[in-house]
Amino acid sequence: MSLAESTASEATVIARAFTEARRTARAVTTYPGTVPDTLEAAYRIQDEAIGLWPDRIAGWKLGRIGAPDDQRFGAGRLAGPIFSRAIWPAGTETVRFGVIDKGFAAVEAEYILELGVNAPSRDDWTATSVIPLVANAFVGVEIAGSPFAGINLHGPAVTASDFGNNAGLILGGAIMDWRRRLPDLTCQMQIDDVLVGSGGAQAIPNGPFDSLAFLLNTLHRRGRGLEAGQLISTGAATGVHSISAGSRAVADFGPDGHIACLAVKAEGIQP
């Protein structure tokens, strides 16, 4: 029996397993329940976990769903929450972030959109119609992370079920003249001084604004919305780059700055 046909209590059990593992920084060796076979089932688990997590949502991340899964799941992206205590400002110093031993961790160079107004609740947003909602754009690094090492190996529904495989966001500097420049911006990612990925806004399917439109339409169907001040991490611009404790990553956004970060062993958090 699929999770879509099972009781809501199983979604709660899975959500509790993931949130407890994140809270205590302990790995989950196998998926803690019936594997979700639809995004609706995955978001049911995610919503349960959001309710259990002791923090407020300050933004959302988008992840790409590639072929043929995009056809199977009826979506080209998946979404996950970013919590307020897991947003760190970038500066001149290297930003440290925790990775769970024997879990999953990766760094992703991203372009971040900040909402300037509460978004009206509707499901017909487009990459053009969302632009007036945006107040600012920034460079950033999404910290992808999960206590389950296989989070990306069992399809997008599994990825979505555990906060969309998000563990935080390093927020860099503002992008000047972003309305004109954003579609053509490029960036690179290095880990331990080795170039691991190059790309830019054009690597995000239909661009960052399409990511925001997708998110708004998806959240509307989930009975959620976006508020002024929330940050949207629009998708991996150079790829998803696995990282381990002790490694240093640098995202280079050219004239818009760079972000240096260091992976360290995660410790448990207080509820």
C-alpha cells in the first residue's frame, strides 16, 4: 500500500523520525516508513514535519526534478522550507555550517529572491507576473542536507519529504540592477580549491522567476502562501556538490561577490 493510501499517522511517524534525527544530528540509515510515491504524499510528510520543527519558516528552496521523473511526478521542481535560525549572513569571514555524520550534505550556488509584499493566493502565476512581487535579489549558497544519506537516491518524493533536502541558506550580497542583470549572471563553485561546477541563472529551467512562480502555485495548492520578507532560493545554478566535514567551499559570483563556507560536524540543537 502506498503512503498516499495509508493513514495520516504514518506521515507523522516519518516526520517525527526525520525531525528528531535533525534535532539530535544523528543519521537515518533507511527511510523511516513507506516510501512516498507522489509529491502530494511527500508534502503531507513535509507539512507534518514543519509543524514539529521549533522554528518559523523564513523562506523556501526549489530543487529541480529531471527527466523522466518530471513526467512521472507531474512537476519539474520540488519545494522545501528554510527556517529562520538556519539563515546565515555571508561576510568577510568563512561561514561554518554543520553536516550530520553519515547523512547527506551538499553546497549549491543560488540566486535568492526576497518578496516585497505578501503574495496574493492564486495558482496562475508566471515568470513575468511574479516580478512585481520581488523587492531584492541576492547571491547565496543553499546548504542541502538530510540525516538520510540516500535522500536523493530514491526519487523526488523522498527528497521532498524531508524538508526538500534543505539544511540552511547562506545569504550573500544584494545584486545591483537585478531586474536587468539577473537572467544573464554566471557563477562557479569550488570545493577545497578545486572547481566543481560552473553555471548561472540560465542553468535554472526558465530562470529564477519561473522558480518563484512554480513555488507560489505549489504553495497555493497546499494551502500555504508567501509573505513579505521571505527568501526564495531559486535552484542550483552550478549543480549539487556533495561535501564532507572539514571541506571548504567557495561560490564565486564574479562582480556580485563570493561566499566562503566550511563544513563542520553537526551538533544537536535545543528544541
